[in-house]
Amino acid sequence: MEGMLRFALSFALLSTAFAATPALMPLPATVRPAAGKLNLDATFKAALVSAPDARLDAAIGRFVVRLSRQTGIPMLGLKGAAPKLRVDCGAAGNDYPTLGENESYTLDVTPESASIKAPTRAGALHALETLGQLVTLGKEGFEIPAIHIEDKPRFPWRGLMMDSARHWMPLEVVKRNLDAMAAVKLNVFHWHLSDDQGFRVESKRFPKLQQEGSDGLFYTQDEIRGVIAYARDRGIRVVPEFDIPGHTQAWLVGYPELGVNPGPYEISRKWGIFENVLDPSREETYAFLDAFFEEMTALFPDPFFHIGGDEVEDKQWTASPRVQAFAKKNNLKDAHAIQAYFNQRVQKMLTARGKIVVGWDEVLHPDMPKNIVVQSWRGQKALADAAAQGYRGILSYGFYLDHMNPAAFHYNVDPLSADADRLGPAEKSNILGGEMCMWAEYVTAETVDSRIWPRAAVIAERLWSPAGTRDVNSMYSRMTAVSRVLEWTGVQHRANYAPMLERLAGGRPTEPLRVLADAVEALGIGPRAIGNRYTSLMALNRLVDAARPESESVRALELAASKFAADPKASAAEAAALRRAFSLWAANDARFQELAVENPLLEELKPLSRDLAALGTAGLTLLDGLEKGQPPTAAFIAEQTREIARMEKPAAELNLAATRPIKALLK
Amino acid sequence: MEGMLRFALSFALLSTAFAATPALMPLPATVRPAAGKLNLDATFKAALVSAPDARLDAAIGRFVVRLSRQTGIPMLGLKGAAPKLRVDCGAAGNDYPTLGENESYTLDVTPESASIKAPTRAGALHALETLGQLVTLGKEGFEIPAIHIEDKPRFPWRGLMMDSARHWMPLEVVKRNLDAMAAVKLNVFHWHLSDDQGFRVESKRFPKLQQEGSDGLFYTQDEIRGVIAYARDRGIRVVPEFDIPGHTQAWLVGYPELGVNPGPYEISRKWGIFENVLDPSREETYAFLDAFFEEMTALFPDPFFHIGGDEVEDKQWTASPRVQAFAKKNNLKDAHAIQAYFNQRVQKMLTARGKIVVGWDEVLHPDMPKNIVVQSWRGQKALADAAAQGYRGILSYGFYLDHMNPAAFHYNVDPLSADADRLGPAEKSNILGGEMCMWAEYVTAETVDSRIWPRAAVIAERLWSPAGTRDVNSMYSRMTAVSRVLEWTGVQHRANYAPMLERLAGGRPTEPLRVLADAVEALGIGPRAIGNRYTSLMALNRLVDAARPESESVRALELAASKFAADPKASAAEAAALRRAFSLWAANDARFQELAVENPLLEELKPLSRDLAALGTAGLTLLDGLEKGQPPTAAFIAEQTREIARMEKPAAELNLAATRPIKALLK
């Protein structure tokens, strides 16, 4: 919403942020706007004009339903009406989405009709999403501008990893995020299904995994199959991850015999890296895993199967005479070698079942075969090294959504840049793409969407669009628009803001809280993990959980302040917008403090609110002076700079983003 | 949201609207607050302590999940923790909810624990909902105040009728409304499943009903069974309505032989009363209905079965020689007698299958047996007359949500008042309760929730709470609070406001539109039906569709204005709140007009926005004068009164509610 601040901006100013045409994300490879528009009304109808394909037919049906929601226009597919959208699909393609399949499409919109041509169902699905993003409200109603688009992805592996282990993510959360993923042409859902804090899949072979390891919060196999079908129908592969041999404490609750120590174990309620780890020295461990993988490889059809492998603590292995004897016997000189041995055993089990192993950086070891895929979280160098050694890899470093970085930070990360520069073409082709990671220590079903979206759209663009697509202002402008379009997929990244603020306000009117919430940015796992205070039993219902990683309204004010500071006389609209925002901030604190009386959830925010008011006051002073041609005094600048430096220290795990427009004026 | 205006009100002022303790709706029969509070945290756990009852167990589980969402506190049911809530249910009661069953409960909350006692599952379900409404944010966190409640309903039939025929209501709309119904202790879902515009149930016996009569938008029998189970688990009966012999045009598309005229027929796209009607003169009609009811009575377990019977046009019957010959032969002197004959035949088919017929007023006829139930939509006199004749009845007159009346209007309607006053006790007991009606000419899946909620909670209170529960201010204050609690059931009455405004604004910042939207009220079917302009193919995406039937923020301003006008010196907080609101209105028009440029959906609102600004300016003038002890001049009063009279004429199917606080000041 960010209502109050956006309200404070003039439309002349803000419309630049909304006028970019077309506001597509990811930006297609080729876009040629044409003259005219296709009007949308209740006669709109879409038809598959090539060979029958029930799955694509259903997707076209869903597209029309969403178009109807997006515009409010009933689209009943009236008998006798000619189709306005014709989809021509060369071949249905694979039954299940396949890495590297042709995902290209062309899209033509004329004043008479729209037409999609794609060699495969995957391309046709992407084209429908592009078409949905093109819809605008024109002078005569909802319309799609005439256009010619040719498009195809840069990388074949464009993923989102969701952690359903640390906080439980109900099915509807998964499904709505799959819809939003499809909307920005992501094609891999990497599902982190087990960790120290939970084992989330029903195993019929080893039912104590979920019975003892999940607090009753797990997906049945039928539900898993439902998610896989749901994803498949949207052109998305599902890659399961069962993280071994570390991050396995939840396995050990039901099956303590898999651990190095005898147990008993409990589901971990803390975050971090734990000592408990599978025992690599006992054949029973491998027998268990073999039977487990037999079950899970049958459940998940994707040829790629993720075994985690990250952050293995060697303490128990080192302390265990049994493991040490085993290591000695097998000539394994350190924990990494032990893990490599373990991974080789696992890899053979999975290869025997037709699977390709994916693992985090740590699985790399000279003994591992070249057909595994490495997911780099530790840096671009790790990815480049792996690619140089002949391993295929995907980049996640730089794409960690839980770090709560601004969109521009992620936008600037490219799997083929930095350390990958030195690679030759064949080595570069080992880099399959990237995956953003939504680790779930500090998100719940309620907040996860706003940590994924809209920033995930920006990473999706990095992975789909031509390498030269790098203009940050264009990116922000399109992200702003697409964030709103994404709402019609059902994803809750914007919808959950208001109810969370209402909860914080204890049912009282939320507006003073909203003014503050719009002016701050939530911090990520780095700062929140300090002191290791959190547990999975703590409520994530504070302002840091409701606030966004990046304030849309502050960014607009920052742009206005820069323009105004550069040329005050030519920036009347910006000045008015800034004045409204600063006045709002300055007047907000009294109301906020009243709201915060005896409110335990707002208590920590009182200093922030005072600081926001001070920024508003300083901003008004600066505006007054600059409008009169009187630059601020050195003393004023020094004092404000000092104050801003103080305010830039996080409070209540929030950044006071509102410092930025003031800093721009002080320049 | 009503964000901008609520923001304009001071908290001192508004908190009165939120401080009412406890904010329960419907108000229980007996409430005794006690000292202390039960703190809520992650150790919260609930347990059924009486005989095992899987269905009640599941309901308790859902309650804990909702409590967790409402507070943001994870509640995993940790092993070893003692239950904080103990539910003691005397008997599971009936498998399917039953009219007149004991729905009473007692609820005790102490600082140590909460306890529910109920003779049946129905009562226990109601108690859980009361408990959820008691949750507040206290000084130390979320809590439930210590309290003793004894409660039971006044009427056994407390219903909501939803029309899924005129606009399609997807399953999720039905389900979320069932959750909200349960939250306010409604126990009958009357499902209007067929009408001229659509036949919405799968018939396996007569598949052309849904194939030809629904645009593909119908519920499968499995889905129907799912809804019935979903409702049953929440203590709600499902009464299906198949409206015959009028309102049947959608039946005739697939089965024209049922009509008086040969057809062909089309699904109606218009609203109103149509001539097409079933042919009562052919035995084939009754054979069809008999087979149809055989199928549908098996599908719907409730003993009550609604056959509609309203608004039968006699034109085709009168014009048809065949029908006239049949009437003569059977000594049926007019259309009403023909319908009574038809109804008797139908009633016999249904009675033979164990069903009790329910029909709208028009089914009443001296020839009809006394065991039918009459649903009165034409007035309280019709209901009283029926009750006096020995028929059981339910009141819907005065409970039509699509009329978009204020909550206070509905609150004032009592099934046992007005014409029912003259009835004796036995006759009064024929009045089973009431049902609110949500006819769907002017609502869609997107807007229906905001037309039902929160006003349905007020009618629910009328039907549940003791007759003496009549304080309108208390009602509004509790409705405001409960409206927010209802959000956690998943109902979208507040959530859909912002996206609809964003759609109207074409993706641009919505705030000037929101200021206007918060200050207007949407009109209902009466004014909208004038000129018969609407069809089911028209978009319901205008401000009239997003705006609420009653403006919460204007009501608060109205109260403030009355208080201020009565005693300006003692009303500083009110004056400040009014000043902020009026200033906002006065300044809003320039921004609104800018937003509305070349926006076809906002064009019709331009005069309203100008009027709102004028009201703001007038309000500021009045405030200035009254604060100085200078009452407005007679000329000013005359001019403003004239202007307000002009503004009170609806525009764009909206009322400018903002006139009301100005009128209060002018007094």
C-alpha cells in the first residue's frame, strides 16, 4: 500500500514511474510497439488453433479467468463470438517440463486480435503471461496495445527455492507462489523439504520422519503430487531437496539410529548450524537412504534431485571413534572426504534411479563425478571454479531473498559476470542459470510472499532477458507496475500488509503506523540472527515482519529530492511532493505516540517515529531554504549529517529509509 | 481501509469506537467480565476433554490455527504443554445440524485457562467463535480477558441466502463465507442455485441443465457434497433452492419441452422478471421434476428443500390454450391457483422423499398443506399472516443485503415485531427466525463479500441475541471491531477494496480516489435497476462496486460533528478530527481531477469529487465560526442546505455520505 507517502507525491511526478510502456518483466528479447490497441470486453475469447492439447487449453482458460479478474470484465466465452486470441502451438512438447527445452514464443497484438505462436507448450505459457502484463486501462477502457514481441530465455534454469522446513508453508502458499513464478517465467521450483526444524513430506516407508519430525505439519504424498501437477501445468519443474548429511536433526527425532549419537533428539526450535548429523560409518544409514530414495524418486518425476550437503558440522564425526575408524579404514583424511564418500554412495543410489544429483557448493570434491550439478551459494568464484572443472552449476549467491537486499542489488548479479568472465564458451555453457533462495527462519506463511515479491521478478528478468537489460530506473519502474499485476495471480505480497498493521495497532486505526511503516525497511537474516535470539516459537508479528525490504515510496521521494536538489526551480512538482511527505512525517509522531501507548508491539518503534518526525522537520527546513535560493548552513548540514548517521543504525531491526531523501537534499 | 478519513480522526475520539469491551457480535445472552486475563503464547493448546469427536476435534484444530493467524503467534501444540483451553461437550449431537437443536454454551476464561461447556457440538462451535472474538492486544501482548459467558440463540433459523445463479460464485467464495457465517453463529446457508441467468448444479440425470444453462459455470455433485460437509463441520445446514415454476429460463435452454412455448431459449443476460415459465399442464413436466428431485434430494441431506415460487409471470399461462384448458379442467380459476396446483404436485414429490417444502411468500395458498415453510420477502405482514394460519415462516423482508441499507436499518428489523406483535405465543413460535438475502444481480465473486460483511453480523445479532439487544451505538462499535476479526476467517470484504481502487486508477497511485471512495456509499439494486440498463455481461468494476454500503469513517465524523455542534468548547479532539478530514476533502479535488484525466472509469466521479471538496471547504468555514462562537449566517445555512440537497441526489450510483457531518454542523 505505502499509501500515505505515495499520496504525498504528485501524480505528475509519479506517473513517470507508471508510464513506462510496456511495463513487462522480464523484458522480452525483442519488443516492437505498433499503432492501435485491442479493446477488451465481454466478447473476449481465446482459442487454441493448433493440435488439441488439454493442458494448454486449461492454461488458456485460466488466462481468460485471470484477465477477467484483472479487468473486472465478465468473459464467459460466449457462443458464436470469434476468438480474439489465437494460440498456435507447434507441438505440445514434453509431458513434464524439461531443462533446455525450447521456451520461445512470438506474440502479435493488432487492433483486431492477438496471436501467439510457440514451438512448445512452454513457450505458449510464457506468451500468455506476457499478454497479461500488457493489459492497461486506456482512454476507452481496458486494452492491450498493438505490439510485436519475439522472446526466448537467456538461461534454461530459472528457479525459486522455497524453504518449507523452518517455517511451515501451507499448500496454498506454495500454489499461489507457483502462479506468480509462472507470471515472470520462472521454471524451477526448488523445494527445501527437510531441515533441522522439520521434515515436511509424508514417507510411507519411514512414517516416523513426518510423525515425529514435523509437529504434524507436512505434505501428504497426494498433496505433493498435486503440487507437481500444478507446477507442471504452469511450465515449472519441481526439484525436491532433502538436505543430508547435516541439517537432519528432524530426521533423527523419529530415527535416532541414523545419527552419530544415540539421541534422543528433538525438533530444533533454534536457527543456525547444528552438530547433529547422519552417521556415514554404518551401512544401515545407506540402507535407510536407499529405501527412502526409492520412495522419493518415484514421487518426484524431475530428473534432478537435490541432496543439500551444505554446512555439515564435523564435530560429531571427529568425536566418534566409530566414524574415525571408518574414515581410517576408507582412507578418508578429513570431514570433507567423509562427506564426499557419503555423497558418492548417495549419488550412486540416485543415478541408479535415473536421477541427477544437485547439491550446494560443499558437495564438490575431486572424487565426485562430473554429472552432478552444483548450486553456488558461497560466491560466484565457486560457481566459476565448478564450471571450469566441467560441472554444471546454478548461481544462488547474490540471489538470497532473505537477506532483504534492494532489488537493484540482485539486478546487478549476473551468473555469467564476475568470476565467470574468465570462462570460455563451453565452460560458460555449464552455467545453467540461477535460483533465488527464500530461507524461512524469519518468514511465515503470512510474510513470505512480501519477501519474495516483487524482487523475485527482478531476478527472473536477470535470468530470462538479454544480458544487456541493465537499466535500473527502467527496472524499478517496471517492477512497480508488475508488482500490481502480480496481485491478480493471488500472491499476497501486498494484501497482507494492511492486516498485519491492523494487528500491530490492536484494532485501532493504523494510519500513523502506516506512515512509519512506509518509511522504513525490514532487515534480513544477517542482523536478525545476531545474538541468536530467535526460535521457531517466537511470533513474527512485529513491524519488521510487516515492513517491506525496500520502500517504494521512499525511492520515489529520493528521486524527487535528487531532481529538486539539482534544479529547484524546474522541480515544482517534486517540491510539492516532498513538502507533503515531510509535513506528514513531521506531524505523524504525536499521533503515533498516542497509538503506541500501552501497546507492547509498538513500544520499540517510538524512537523511530521521533526520528521520522525530525527528518520531516529537517526536510521542510531544507525545502524552504532551497526554494528561496538559500543553501543550508554548514552547521545545519553538520548537525543533520550527524543525526542521519545516528539514525542509520538499525532500530527494531528496521532501517529508517526516510533518511535517504534528506541526504539527497543535503547534497 | 477507509484509510485517509480514519487517519483524519484523532485517536482519543476514535478509541471510543474500539474500546467497547467485549466487542462481541452477536452479543451473548449473559456476559460477566471478571478480573485478569489469559495470556496467549506459543504454549497455547486446546483439548477436547469429553468423549472423542473427530469433527469437534478438527474444529478445535481450526480454531487454534485461526488464533495463531489472528495473533501471529505460532501455536504448534507442543508436546508436554497442558491445554489452556478445555472443551467439554455433553454429546456430539446430530451428525448433521438440526433445526432447533440445543445450541447453548458456557464459556469461562480465567488467568489460568479457558473452558467451554456445551451440551452439543453446535454449542461448542459457537463458543469457539466467541472466544476468538475476545482476543485483544493488551499491555503485555495478546490476551483473552477473564470472563463468564452463558449463551444461547433466540431463533433456531439464522440464515444467509446466497445467489450463485445470477453471477457465478466460485467454491472459494462459498467456503470463505461459510467460515464467516460460523463466526457470527449463523446456521443456515440457503443456496439459490438456479435462475433465469444460470443453472448451477450438475445433474447427472439431466445434464443439459448445466451444460446448456450455465456457461460452464456450475458446481459438480462432488463439489456440492464438499460444501455440505464444509458447512456441516461449521454447524451450518445447507438448504438448496431450485426456483420453480418461474425464474427457470436457464432450465429451458437445455430442455425447452419444459416450457409453455416451444423455444429455443437462451440464458438470460438481463435482470428482472421474465415471462418464460414451466408448463404446469403437461404430465411430462412433473415426470421431469420427479426424476430431478429424486436426484437432488439425495444430494442435499437437509430435510428442508426450497422450491422458490416467487415472481411467476402469468402471461404465458394465460396465452396458452393448452394451459387454459388444463386450468379449466382442474377448476383452477387464476394463475395463483395454477401455481398452487403445481406446488401441491411438487410438494407431494418432496414429501414422499422426506423433505419439507420451503417457498417464498407466493407459495402460500389455501390449498397448500400446513407443513410447508414460508419465507417472507414481501413484508412482515405476510409472515404474521402465515404464522397466524399455522404455517412456519422465516423473515427476509428487511434483511435484503443487496438493497445496500445501513446496518442500523437491518438492526431495527425484528421477526417478532411489527405485524407479529398481534400473534399469540403459539403463533409466534411458528416464526423460526430469518434469513438475509444476497441477490447477485449487482455483485460478483470480487464484491459479494463487502456486500455481506460486516452487515450480516448485525442481522446475525438480531437473530441470535436477546430481543432487548438494541443499542445502535453499541452495535456500530462492535460491528467495527468484529469486521476486522472477520478478516481472519478469510472473507475478503475489506481486502478487495484496495485492489479494486488500483484497477480503477489504472495502476496509478490511488489515494485521491480512496479519499473520495471513503466518503461515498454505494447504492443498491433499487436505484441501479432503474432503466434496466445492466446485463450480466457488463463489468462491475466501477466505484459503486468498490465503495461500501455504509462509510465507517463518515459515521465517525458524523458523531464527532454532532458532539462538536452540541458543545464546541468541550470537543477539541472532535474539532481537530473534523478539521483534518475537511482539509483532506478540500485539497483532494485537484489531485483527483489529475488522476481522472483520460480515465474512462473515473470520468463519472469528477462532479462528486468537486462536491466533496466543497463540503470540505464549507466544513472548515463552519468549524472556524463555531470555534469562535460565531454561528453561521442564515444566508450561509440556506446556501449550504440548498447545495447539500443537490448533492444528496445520487451520482454515479453513489451517495455522497460526506454531506452528513456537514449537516450535523449546520444544525
